[in-house]
Amino acid sequence: MILLAAAFLLFVLLNIAAFWHARRLLRYNRYPLQTKTKSAFKLSTAERVRVIMSGVRLPRPQAVCQPSDFGVAHETIFFPSRRGRRLEAWKIESKEKKGTVVLFHAYVEEKSQLLPEAKAFRDMGYESILVDMSGCGGSSGTTSSLGVRESRDVEAVYNALREADPKGRIILYGKSMGASAVMRAASKFKLTPEAIILEAPFSNLFQTVARRWRELYLPTFPFLHLVFFWGSVQMGSNGFRHNPVRYAKSVRSPVLILHGRHDRYNTLEDAGLIFDALRTKKELRVFSESGHGDLVRREPKRWSAEVSTFLDGISKS
């Protein structure tokens, strides 16, 4: 009887801890930016223990720079999204007007961190729209769902642009979490942009989080499974099924995947699994000097050349 009571108490405590960890992963707080928890790969032993005990700290992402810092003019615009939320975006025009690239950022980031890519697109002749997804920057909300509900943000922006210009050339660009949101939106809502560009995508959310979890020297079973269960309850969607490889099978637009060879967060295997699952025109480009999401900063000339060649090829096909 005592053993049974102890097992039940342990089960309850594990679920309480899992619920708390899930909440910390999905809800941004008001801590200043410098208190953001470092990646699992960079934590000291003491910091690892603190994360295990109390969860991560995720400050609400706020702009770290402005378009003027990159020598470009912009206009702040807004899009309506789900449940009365408002998405803030920056619009950067280009003289050539080859089309519109809509950019979606990574987890715990916001639109200003996409300015190097936006400037590169402008130099290629494309208008850029940098979107703060829900909970980030100037947009409504305080939570993240790691690309699940953010796919509704992608759908909302795409539909608004398509309604404003039914024949306009729209390209969707997503980085890491943004890539998963773009893939889910294209699959679930049957979006057909001119092209999709994915940078540093993950192939399966559970496996991606598990990779980081193992960096804390912890087994994934059963605790991480409980975290995902309670995270799914909090998100209102099954986090175990957040799988860009599955989404890839029903994407109809041409896709370019960009990936850094030294990416420790989302691996080359992730990119390869998505690439193999795609049933449309597709290209995969690996950047030998880059890591996670830093391609345009480390290899700017090659990044621009690969993207420009792909988009030019799409326009001629």
C-alpha cells in the first residue's frame, strides 16, 4: 500500500512538473531580454540544473534593431489574425517589384531578426513583408505554439495579400519555427504561393525538443512525453503530430530548402527528410560554413545567389 501511494505521489509530481515545463516553453514572460535561457548546448552544469528544476525563461521577443539600421525605408502595417488578434509587420518596398516575399521568424525571435534576409530580397528586386507572429514583437498575444497556431498567422497574411492582389507573386519564407508554420499552413489550408523557401527547418517537433533535452543529460521517457502531453493540452493541438515531413507530402508549391552544415539544433537529416517527402519541384542547398539560421550573415553572396537563381527559375517555368 505504501509503495502504491508513493508511486501515485511520484506520478502526480511528475505531471505537475511536466505541466510547468510545458507552460514555460509556450508562454513568454516579462523578464528583460538578458535573462533569456541560453540554448542547451551552451549551458553550464549549474545552469542545466536550474533549467531542469524551474524550466526555461523566455522573455517576450522585442525588436533588437530597425530597418533604418540596414539603410532601408519601411512602412509598419497590420494584419488581422485568429481570435481578434493583430499581427504587426514591416513592409520594405523594392523598385523592381518582382514579387512579395513574406518572412516568418524563428522561435523566441521577432521580425527585426529577419532584416538581413529582407535587405537581400530587396536587393534582388522583391518587396519584403516581415511578420511578427502571435506573441512576438508588436503583435498580439503572449504565447507560442512552436509553429502550430502560428500557421494560422501565415494563412491570415497570405489570404490578405492574395485578396488585395489576386494575381500577385507571393513567396513564403520561414526560418526554423517559421518554416514549420509555413509548411503547416501550406498543407492544412492548401495555400499555393509562387514558391516556398525554408531555412533550417525541423522535421518533427518531438524529436527536435528531445535532441535539446538530451543535452541536459536526461532521458526523454517518460518526462518529455508528459511535457508534450500537457503542452498539447495548453496549445489545444497535438504537439506529437506537429511534423513538417508529413506536411511536405501535400505541399504543391516549389520549395527551396537552405540548411547550414553545422546546424546543431535542426540537423541536415531533418532537411533531408523534408526534402525526400516533397512531391513538387524542390531544391536543397547546404551551406558548409554556416550553423543554425545564420546563413545570410556567414555566406551572404552564396545565399543571395542560390535564392535568386531558384526564384528566377520558378518565374521562367
